[in-house]
Amino acid sequence: MRNLFPSSAGDGSSAFATRRRRWFFFALLVVVLAAFVIQGRGRQKDVAVRSLSDLNSSKIVIGVEKDTNAFSRTIETFPLATMRRYDDPTMMTEALKNGEVDAIAHDRPYLEYFAALDPELVVLSGSVGENSIAVAAPPGQPELLRQTNEFIAIFRGERGVENLNDKWDGAFKPVDSSSACLADDMYERWFKASDSRLPELPNPSNPINAGRPYVAGIALDNPPVGFVRDDGEAVGFEVEFVKRLALYMNAEIVVRPLLFEELSRALNSETIDFGFGFLDLDSGRCSYAVFSDPYLNAPTAVMVRRERYVADDRPVVYCAGMAPAQITVDQLTFAQRIKRSFEKTFLVDNRWKLFWKGLLVTIYITVVATVLGTLLAVLQCWMRRSKRAWLRYPAKTYIAFMQGTPILVILLVLYYVVFTKVSITGEMVAAIALALNFAAYAGEQMRTGVDGIDKGLIEAAVALGFGRFDVFRKIIFPIACRRIMPVYKGEFISLLKTTSIVGYVAIQDLTKASDIVRGRTYEAFFPLIATAIIYLVTAHLLASGFAYLEYRLDPVTRRKRAKGEVNV
Amino acid sequence: MSPDAPVTKMIEVKGLCKTFNGVSVLRNLDAFVNRGEIVSIVGPSGAGKSTFLRCLNLLETPDEGQIIVDGVDVDKMDVRKLRMKMGMVFQQFNLFPHLSALENIMLAPTSLLKMSKAEASDQAYELLDKVGLAGKAWAFPWELSGGQQQRVAIARALAMHPEIMLFDEPTSALDPTMVNEVLGVIRSLADEAGMTMAIVTHEMRFAREVSDRVFYMDQGIVYEEGDPEQIFERPRRDRTRAFIRRVDTARFEIDEDNFDFYSFNAQVEDFAMKHLLELELRQVMLLFLEELFDTFFLPKFHKFSFAIGVTEKREVEMRFVYPGRELDPMTDSEGLLVRGIFERNFSSVHYSRHDDENILDLVARRDLKLTPLS
């Protein structure tokens, strides 16, 4: 009997010991400090840069984005330099700013946009290679593609618009009337001026497809091409492009936010009619789609820090460790750096609201998945323990399937295959996916808890005259409950953390919110650490709810209350 | 039993059969227990005593036969009503670990008899007082000794006001020091008139004192029944007699090739301690066993068996079974060396030969002294 409740002899209130909490915050502090030290490690020796050719040196480290055309071209162009790969331009830019790399190579429009945002950055003239950006579409709709190509020809100024007078005002009027064509106008505003305002455009009057709008999937994690502005509006070069295309076609087109990774799947499942994501015409990234004519040239260019850049008319001095005298670089103290990062991440444009909304989504999914998952787990546990094979085997199969399949894959299958045609929110799909996974594990834990109960106890209850249901309610349930609570708590925390994958199906949870902010501030470090801390604190708070439940379920607590020793 | 109550059968069992995985445990068992009667059920392990008891409240489903409780066939009764009529106490106590002693006792009355919490609590305190644990109301099972747990379990069964109490080896899982506190409680219950009780036990003295009638079970039936004096003093049948005389035995198969004398010694000593033999007797016994083994049995026979038992009269019996030609150490010249040990230490030495085996039965003297050879 004694070993049934090994821990209950102890004082139940220890779950709330302040000592543990102190440890927790101390550990947190150590982690944060260590991260800052690692991040701010010393800068490398400097070599002055005058033009592209200076970069072909063994002393140069160039940042490139993985799996892009720019990547292979940069390697070919600068065989002597060292390449470092990054996942996205934002992280790459951050790396350039903190001196991890000497230069980065990417599509010129992006680089000019970054340079416009940060005067410390300079884009070198000349290019390493050409890219053509185009619209992708599922192969089944040649008419849409034909119209798109027509639009692109006018957009690029390659075709006159005299016979389209009525459409000119709406679709093709540049904001700056001195622009040669609409493409130049939009390029100037979105990239070179980093202006995130969408010009006011009329809606199509009497659209040809009223009520059945075309869907344009746009990667909205990709400023300034497509992104969600802090006020929540989806804007960007491609968003404006779509609005003007809609006017030209006189059709309704709705923008569906996607992640870049989702584009090919969305095109494949034909859930969208247009795919935008600054797609290279010849990248072959998307084998299920056909491409329009290119609407923009995006040559691969190179960007360096201004302190490293020496304009062409100056004599070149290769001088390690010396910054050009005319540039002053702010030397911020550690505290100032944190303060600045904090302001950029949370306060500017009320970005904390994004975090807050993301956190609420995360908690919502966690709670719904836990409730749903627990119900499923009870059902699954009951079936798994049944003497009837036709109940037991489906449960066994279910467990084997869920435990052997990555939760991410299950989420994607539910989102893109099972619930494609069902009107249900992405959050609910995510909660269902996580609940299915949760049930497989929690159900097995419940089974262990129930199976571990001494048969003698059940016999004693039966001998007293209890029926099957009462035996479960009065004996098995309370004992099993208390036993599985610690592992159940662990499973819940694990679920909370697993919700961070829901960004894959375009849900703006906490992780996604931090991604968005990261894309906005060009700072990888602070938003990530901040997110980690928010998860940590949330998990800790929710876990302490379970700790309280454990404390209340402890029979010794009941005795203390019965004797009036405690009042909780 | 109060003398003026009319004698009616509370439990009647006819032709009860039960088989577990092809092993026949109960074979056509007939028995009855009168209203208010206290019956002890004794017998060797494997005789089906517990199974018989568990069939009465249908914890085991009989394969065949009829059980009549209070004049009604149990097949025609609501099984839960039947169980509420019978309290059961288990060898392993089986207290609910998530409930205190008080709550253990209150659970069934509040859930099944719809008793109010206050009423159930008052009754539980009374019952705890009755089993001598008034101060342990809020103790949890893991905080109680085995004897205390078993007393709470008895109180728990009594809380349902059963007409019949079934005790399934209530003291077998207890340390020897705690046996008496539990037997005491059962005895005081037995002294109160009215309750019908069936007790499976190995405590012969207790069975003899407390029972109105004793069942000796063997081979799946009630082999012999009668009042305690008859069963314990004048058993009529062979098996009963053998059982009563030698209540417990330990057997050892000895093979010279892998004989571990220290392990053997420890097991014999355990056995002796379990039967509360005096320290001196234990020591002498081990000494002469060592001498017998070293000088006679191990050198002459590679394999032989040894059994030791304690009778109801607390005599120590030993039996050696060894192979080979007829060899009675008391007469044969080869037994010369050990004859002295036998003569000094045993009150009776009996040699017989059976199926090519020599059997030597010994009964130790109660006044064994330390008198080693040479």
C-alpha cells in the first residue's frame, strides 16, 4: 500500500516553494546574459570594399540565402570568398549588421529596400546574375494566365494602353506621374523608398466573377513584397500588383495569406488561382505550376556595411582593423542595446499587441486541444482496455499511427487534405491535429494508471456491493487520476510547446508573431529570446495550475482541510 | 449462538464445482452454515478454501452447483444485494489508498445505502472505536500497520450491516506480532450474538476457540466437519488426522553436488522461528543436523530428501527419505556413528522401507540439550 502514493508523505505546499521560483529566474538570467555575450562577440578584421571584384578574396565572408539562384551565382562569381548560408534575407541582413559576414548577396530589390531602411548599408553597383520574377498559376486556367500576361506587358511599359482608356485610371495610374511605367513607379515606392502605403485604388465595378472571387495566395512573411503591416493590413508590392490586376481583369480577387513554403502545396491542391512569392521564373521551385511572363527583373546584387565601403573615386587602402574616419558608428552600451531592442520589438507600432494576440491564439489552441484530446484519450483508453477485439484493435492501430507519424505531417494532412473543403478555422484544425496526437499519448498514460491499480481494491469494492460504474467512479478514477497527474502535466506542457508549429498553416500564434516582428525589425536575436521567455513563463504558469490540482488531489490535503489546518 | 433462536440454514451449498484452467479446485462440495453460527475452514493450501468462500458472494462464478443464502437461491438474487448481505475481509486488507480510515468506512454506506454523510461519519467513528482505532480516523492506509489496516477493513465491512461475515485468511499477511490484535477483534465479533461467520484460517488455536463448527477441507470438498473438539482431538479420517498432527512442514531435496549448507541452515532456522521454537532448541537442532549430514547422509547418499514439521502438540518431527539398499541406521553397522545422536535427541525413531526407499521418521525430544558428539 505504502508505495501507492510515494510522494504524499511530503508537504504538499512545497509545489509553491519560492525557492524553486528563485532558481528559475536565476537560470533565466544566466541564459539571457550568455546569449548576449555570444551574440556580441568580437568583430572580424576589416577589409575595405570598393567594388564587386574586391569581394573575391579569401578574407571575405559572404552571406547568401540557401537554395536560391543568387546562391549558386555568388559562389561562381566569388570563388575565393567564404560562403555562409542563411534561411532568409532578414537573418542575413542582421548577420551583416553585426559583422558576422562582410557582404550579402541577394535580389537587388530586397537589398535596396534594406539599404533604404538602414543608412549603414550600401548596395554595390553591378550585378552577379539576372532573375526574372513572375506569377505562378495552376495549369488548368490558361485564360487567366493570358490576361495576366497582357497586364504584365502594360505594367512593364512594353505595350501601349491607348485602347484601354477606361482601365488606365484605375489599373495603371502611377503615383508619381513622371515614372516611365507602372513597374518603375511601384519599384521606386516599395523598394527604394521603403514606403509601405498602398495607393488608394477603386474596386472593380460589376466584376465578372461577382461572388466567386479568384484567390491570390501571397507569401506575407516577405516585406516589402508581401507583408502584414502593424495595423493588420496586408500590403506590399505584390498586393498592389494583385489589386491592379483585378482592376484590369475587372474581377474580384481576394488575397489569401500564405507562407512561402505553402505556395507549392496550395497551387498543387488548386486552392489558389495565383501564387505570389517573388518567384524566380526559372527557379523550378514550383513544379506544379505554370508561370506568367516576368513582371520584374531582380538581378542578384551585393550589399556591404557603409563603414566597409569606399567610393570608387578614392584610393583603395586595405587596412585591417581601421574604419574610415568619416563614418561614426554608435557605440551603445549593453543596457542601451537591450533597451533599443526592447523598444523596437515591443513598443514601436504597438508590436506587443502582435505578441499578445499570438499568445492568446497559442493558449486557445492549447486549451481546446487539451480538452478535446482528454476526451479522446478517455475513449481511446477505454477501447484499448476493452476485452472486445473490435474495440481494442482500432485503438491499437490509432496509437501506432499517431505515435509513428510526425505531428507536423498530421497537421498538414488535416489542413490541406482532410479539411480543405470544410469551413473551419485554421486554429480549430490545429487544435484537432494536436488533440489527436495528445490523445494517443495521454490515453496510454491513462491505461498505465488504470492497469496499475491493485486488483484487490476492485475486488474489495465489488464485495461491498459496488457496481462496475461506481467502482470506476469511486475507486479507479480517483486513484488513477492522482497517479497520472505528473505525466499528464508533462504532456500538457509539451502540447503547449508543440503549438509553435501551427505557423506552418498560416496561423498567427506566438512563434509566428515573433517571426513577423523579426521580419520587421531585422533583428533576429531579441524577438526570439523574448518569445522563448514568454513560452517559458506561460508554461510555468499553466504548470503551476496543474501543481495546484495535484496538491488538491493529494489525500493528505483533504485531511488538513478536514482538520482545519489549511484553508485552500 | 443464542440457544432460543430457531436453527435455520443461513448458507447452504449443494454440489459446488469450480475449475480454473482445467484444474479442478472444488469438486461437488456440499456444506451448510446455520444462522448465527461461526464456522472455521481449515485445511492444506490448495484445498479450495478461499475459492469456496469467494463463491459464496459470487466473486468467483461457480461452474456447477447451487448456493442458497437465507432461503433464496443466489441465481435468483440481485448479485449486489447478495454482496451487501455479506461482508468480506481479505488477506491483503485491500483498503482504498486514496481514502482515510474514516472515509474507507463511510464510502459504501453513503454510496450504496444512501446514508447521510453525518450519519455515516457517526457510524464510522463508532466502528473505529469498536476495533480500537478511534484515534486513527484520519490516518491513511499507508500510515497504518498491517494489523491496524485489517481492523479498519473489518470495520469497513461491518458498516454495511451484513448478516454474514466472510474472512479470507485475515491474518496470513500479518507479522506474527500483529496477528493477535486482529484475532481479538474477530473474537469479540463472534461473541456478539446474531452474526453468521465463515473464517478461513491457519490459526488452529483460534479456530478451535472461536468456532461453533470446523470444516476440514481437502481435495476440493469439505472432507470432514464437526465441532472443534472432534476435529482437533478426535479426527475420524486419515487426512484430517495427518493435517492436525503435522500442521506445517518444510521439505528439502538435497543433492550433494550443489548442496549449500548455509542456505539450508537459514531455511531450517526460518522455519523454526516461524513456529516460535525456542532459541536453544533451534541451535541444538541445527548442530545435530550438521553432524547427521556430515557423518552419515552426505557421504553415503548423493541424493536424499529431508522434511521438518511441527505438530499441533508442538513436537518437532523430521523425516529422511534416502535411496539404495535397506539400511536402518539403528540396527545396521553403518549407522554406528549416528546411532548415539538419534538416541540422545529423539523421543521416537521409526524406520520403514517403501518402494525401494528408506524412510526414517524422527520425533525430537522437547528437552533437547547441547550434547554434540565426541
